[in-house]
Amino acid sequence: MLEPLYLQLAQHDVLSDAERSMLAQVVSGGKEFSVGQDLVSEGSRPIYSTLLVEGLAARYKVLESGGRQFTSLQVPGDFVDLHAFLLKTMDHGIVALSLCRVMFADHTKLRVITEKAPHLGRLLWLDTLVDAAIHREWIVAMGRRSKVSHLAHLICELFIRLQVVGHTNEMSFNLPLSQAELADVLGLSVVHMNRVIGSLRKSAAVNWASHTVTIVDWQLLAQMAEFDPTYLSMANEPR
Amino acid sequence: MLEPLYLQLAQHDVLSDAERSMLAQVVSGGKEFSVGQDLVSEGSRPIYSTLLVEGLAARYKVLESGGRQFTSLQVPGDFVDLHAFLLKTMDHGIVALSLCRVMFADHTKLRVITEKAPHLGRLLWLDTLVDAAIHREWIVAMGRRSKVSHLAHLICELFIRLQVVGHTNEMSFNLPLSQAELADVLGLSVVHMNRVIGSLRKSAAVNWASHTVTIVDWQLLAQMAEFDPTYLSMANEPR
DNA sequence: CGTCGGGTTGAGTCCATTCAACTTCGGTGG
DNA sequence: CCACCGAAGTTGAATGGACTCAACCCGACG
């Protein structure tokens, strides 16, 4: 069950057996959420953090106007609300975009990690730092990229992140998002989202049908997106 | 010199005298940067983190098109590249927006904090988590708020953050950004930025002249921005 | 007095939105 | 089995927002 988490952490630095078994002691329980359900709700003060084991989820905020904006997408192996360990109050919600299986880690036990296993603690910290790096990349995409480029960038990012946890198949992966949900990622209207997807399809960089995205020409896609994976901190080095 | 840092950390939780003196040992040196200079440059691998003591700075990325996007603004007391302690490689640059005085903290010493002073380590971690929370709020603003609302939100955020470190005066503060720089925050063209500022001025919520912003009607401004300070984690509680 | 960087304004174009209609497709019940 | 339904995707047309290009203003400074 913890494989995707191990894969993510071990990607940045060596993860010792002792650390693995410590994580296995800290993360426990299990629960399923169906599409549209909140894994964590805005305003709550969770006493445990939620590890996404299987499925796709998203952080979001809702405005008075009713508009919704996703601020991140979460893939298997992500601690979706690890930040609540120290932030205490959730300033946003987290919703399941597909059937999600999760496990839990008590905040008291996470605190013990920071006290008894500082290296593992740093790896968890790093996890939240990569999160922030992704946020920054999204800000750049929203502010200064064309909409097609933004979408292309999202595809590149998701492909890499899913590949790390073994959720890609050759050059394709499953993307269960509706166009309305994608619109909430890019901050667009549904209608325009549809046209943007259309023009990405026309570029022939990807093949995108029935929730399966196949990257036909990575070179071209990365160029459209100006994609530079540095921000994902893929290097394995002492942290 | 470390006052703004103490103020920021002590805002979230009690900061013991021992922790203060530990910080004083870790943070040392000093340097000045003039407007437009990079405090930290993209692609570098710093071996120390930079604490902003005085002045205003911004994280940014530049695209091939030449467009620039700021991903955060940094106020006194911010560790502008604390994330590089674990991310190792800077995926963006940090530029001085006014005359900046900074100090440095060796990464080796930061690591010692995580090993010997876990509570202080958590407070530093928290610092980066608040950073990420701000990023998320920016994403929402870029995606789903009107441009005036986005600008109003920025003003609210900056006012609170500057107030924490004692850099406000009644209801006003100094904002040394040119309209071109503000455009790089909101992701707009300079011309349109000018019109957005104009329409915020017309709202009479703020008085904005010669780089001094005075909030005339906080109630109205916060309402235009739909501003909810939860994400800044202002509460003082055990972390 | 002239220059230069920043701010402001106008006009035309293009992008993105809304509103609305229509299609496609899987599921469900008669 | 198929007729119907609803959710998601697609398309067109009209409106309004944001961009570019261009001009002009203004105060600081040499």
C-alpha cells in the first residue's frame, strides 16, 4: 500500500529500510472516497494527514460567485494535506476526482518523526517544498503562458509525476478529468476549455480520447509547454 | 537585525530564548543588493539560505518570449530561498525590488537545527508552508478573480504581512513597485495594469499615490477581494 | 532646457466569455 | 430491444475583457 509513497520519497534521496518501516508504523487505517466526495474539507482542523494511495484528487477553493479553482492535482503517493500537520486549519478543500483509496498518519506520530528521525522529517518537508514548486510553476503558467501552452505543461507535469509512481503505460496515462474539471484547473470557462483542448489535439503532439492521454511527440509537447522538469527535483542526492 | 524573523516565527507559536539565540548563531553575515539585482539566480545551487532583513524582493521566472512572472513577493523577515535548503537547485530567480539588506544561514547549520532543535525546525518548515499557502491563494486569484479583485487581494495580503513585521504606518504602507512590476505579479500587460489600478482607485477603498498605499476602507477592500486571512496562519498555537 | 523612465489615454484587434443549441454516448426502464 | 434520458462534449454567434501599438504627459535629473 505504501509503495507509491516510498517511490516518491526514494526518488529524491536514499530511503533506508528503517525509515520505510517507521513510515509503515506511522501510516495506518484506510478508507475509500467516491468521485466528488471531499477527502478533507475546508475549515476543518484534522488531527491526522491523509496519504493518497490510489486515485486522483485535487485541492480547491470556491468563491462566492460559485466559481471553483483547483490549486493542485494529487497523484498516488502524495500526502494530500501534510501541510495541515503544521498549518493546523485547512484553508481549502480536497476532493476526489476518481475513486480514491487513502491511509492516515496521526499528527502526533508525524511530530515524533521530526524529533527522532530528522532525515525522514526532511524528506517529508521536501515533499511539501516540491508541492510549492509546482504551485509556482502553475502561477507562471496562468500568468504568462498561452492557454494551449498551459495545458501542454499540465500534461507534461502529470506524465512525469505519474511515471514516478508507476502509473503510466508507455507514453500514455489515464486522466479521468471532465472538461469542466480541467477548466477549474486552468481557470477557464468550459466552452473555451473545449476549444483549447481541440487546438492541442490539432497540434498532433498528443492523442487524447476517452480519458486516456497518449503523448505522441514528447519533444514537440515539451517545446509547446516550455517544459523544464527542474522544479520537480527529480535528482537523487543527500537532503 | 533578526527582529523581523523573530516576529514572523513568534506569530505562529512561542519562540523560546534558546531558539532565538540558536537562530542568531545560524544567521550571519550581511550584504546589500540594489534594485534589479538578483539576490539568488535561477539554476544556482546555494549552500546557504538568504534571509531578507530589509527591503522588498520577488521570486520570478522568465519565459522564452521574454515575459516575466513573479511567483511571490518577499517582505522583511522572509527566508527568500529557504526551500533551496532541500530542493538544492534554484528553479527560479529572486530579484530585489528595492534596496535589500540580507543575511545568510548555511545549509549545514540549518540541518543541525532539524537534528537538535526539532521545534525550531518545524517553525522553519511552517514558514515554507505559509509560502505555499500564499501561492495557492495567488493561483485562485489568477484563475477565478476579476483583475481588480486580484489587485485588492494583493493589497490586503501585503498589508497584513507587512503589519506583522512592523512595516505599516496606521493603514498605509510603502509599495515601491512600478506598474510594470505589478503587471508581472498579476500576469497582465502594463497598459491594462494601469487601467486596473485606475478602477481600484475609483472604488475609493484605497488611496494610492507615489508608491504609498493607504487603505481608506478596509471593509470594502476585503469585500472586493473576498479576502479571508486564514491562509496566512496568523493563530499562535503549538506547532 | 532636453532627456528619460514611468504613468496615462485612445483606437483597433484578438482572446475568452456567455448564452444557446445540438451531438454523442452510456445507462436505464418500458 | 430500443426509446429515452442525462451528463459530457462540441459548435456558433454576440458581447465584453485584455492585448498591442501608439501617442502624450509629467516629474526627476543632468
